[in-house]
Amino acid sequence: MSAVLAPWRGVSRTVWILAAARAINRIGAFSMGFLGVVLTVEFGASLATTGLVVALFGLATIPSRLLGGRLADRFGRRRTIVLGLTACAVAQFWIAASTTLWSAIVGAVLLGLAFEIYEPPTQATVADVTEPADRPAAYGLIGAAMAVAGVLAGLLAAAVSHWDLRWLFVADAITCLACAVLIIRALPADSPRVEQPARGMTVWRDRRLLLLLASGTVFATLYMELLIGVPLTLLDQGLPQSGTGIILAVSAVTFIAGQRLQPLRLDDFRAMSIGLTLLAAGLIVCAFAHTLVVFVLATILWSLGEMFLLTRYLTQAAGLAPDGSRAGYLAVFGLSWGVATTVAPLVVTRLLETTGPEGLWLINAAAAIMLAAVQPLLRRRLARA
């Protein structure tokens, strides 16, 4: 066990608490994968209506993240995390208790508006209590905890999904409240006087952040296309859908084990170039995979790449921000995931229809290689901006 935890021995107690809270919440978050099923099965929504509602949920997460960043910088990290988790629980109880489709739709939109509130203050807190050189390890711990919890979430989903599906939202709401209690009891209280953003500095005028946001959006889209496209590719290849669970488990194990191999003192942009190259290699293998064993090999490659990228992008975004605006900066940078969640399904389905799996993954690999090639330029532009 000590060997497994070695990369995070110097990480502060606060980060460990946040990692535990996020893992608990992630274990309960399996309900989100069933939102469309609940609307269709339990409330009789048409496929068109279900697709619209799920899209509205995704769009609502964008202002949710911005709100989380603003509240965290204005009123404190702990208060905002607790508010976001509690609001998620209320919305999930609303969906579970709904008796009409319209009520469930309102609950889904409210859940979207609450869903990302706790993300910016969580990421900002990690940066607040960690030295810049140690932030890749700290963010890696959060990512590892969520990866393990994601696998457990899939197992729980399989175990309880034969009940009334609305109970999934009850379970998720309970985990949100459990996280809120853990945060209240374990994290120190916010200081009475929360720092205000630096005078004259607005997030949207910082060209460095906008450049990083553009780069991060491309990566986030590639990441989301993997999550959406791999199950569809397995189906196209006639492989069992249980393979998706195996791939998720391999990805989580690779992410955790790879933390010991990651040179944390490596320059962020060089690390991101390495990560994008590994991601591209995994995508190329995926393009020509026809057996589950080869897909597992591809998974190991792209998961190692994601290990570099998820931690280093957050480290860079946190490092750009003035102390009083860190949550706001991370909230804006996090919009990359809202855009990716909206764009990725459209890209995956379109490319699968027109080019097949080979075309989908080779085009994605080309995008990853191009993004790796511009990392030195991005570093110089950020230094000049």
C-alpha cells in the first residue's frame, strides 16, 4: 500500500480530504448515466424530448461552473463547495420525487445549474494549499480517486439498476450530502475576509488564459470523444459491451499506476507534449483494433497520456491566476469541458457515419499530434502575453 501511495506522500491533508469527498460523490454519480433512461422509461418521454433535456442539462452546467468560481472567490471555498453539493442533492431528490415529465425536466435543468458549482472551489483549494511544483501530484491524487470511484460507480449501477431507476437519484443525493458533511467537519472554515479579485484584472481580458482555454478545449473534446466513441466502436466491431467496463477499469488502474512514472518536476508544456503523443498513439492503435486485447493496449497508452494532461492543464490554469481570482480562472478554464460535452457527441456520431471507426480515431490522433506540436509555441505565447 505504501508503494501505491508513494507519489502523494507530500500532499497536504486538505487535498486528501477533497480527494475522499470527490470519490464519495463520484461513486454516487452513476445516476447521471441513467438520466435519459429515466426520462424515457419512467416518464414516457420521446427520444427527441429526452435528447433535448439531456442537452439542456449539459448547457446548464456552463453557467453553473462560472457561478461556482465567482461565489468561491467572493464568499469562500468551503461555503461554495457545501452549497454546490447541497443544491445537487436537492435537485436529485426533486427528480426522484417527480410524478410528471415536466417536473422531472425542471429537476434536470436545476441539477445542471448546480452540478459544477463545487468544481472551481475544489480545484482552487488544491492550488491554495499546494506549492506550484507539487500541484501535478495533488491534482493527480484527485484524478486517481475519481478514477477508482468511477469503476466502483459502474459496479453499483449494475447492482441497483434493476430497481425503480429513480432510486439511483436518491442514492446520488445521499452521497452529495455525505460529501457536504465531510467538507464541513474536515476542512478549515473560510477566513472571515475573503480576498477580492485583483483590481483591474478580469478573467476574460487575460489572453494567457484564453490561449490555454483554446488548447484545453481541444484536449477535452478528444477525451470526451473517447468516452462516447469507444463503446460505439466496440459495438461496431461486434465485441461485447462488457468490454467497456473492462476498458474503464484498465484506464483507472493505468492512471493510478502511472503516477509513479510521471516526472513531476518536468516542465508542464513538455509534459503535455508527451501526454498528447501518448494519447495520439493510443488513438492510432484504437483505429485498427479488432479485439478486446488490442483495445486494452490502446487504453493503456491513452490513459498514460491523459495522466499527464489532466494534471498539467489544471496546474497551468491555477498558476496564471492572481490569488484573489483563482477560482474564477479555474471556472473559465473549466468551460472547456462544457464545450467538449456538447461538441463531442456530434463529432463522434458524424465521423462514425461518414468515415467509420478508423476515420474517427485517425482524425482524433491527427488533432492530438497537431496540439502536441504547438505546445512550444503556446509556452512562448503565454510568456509574452
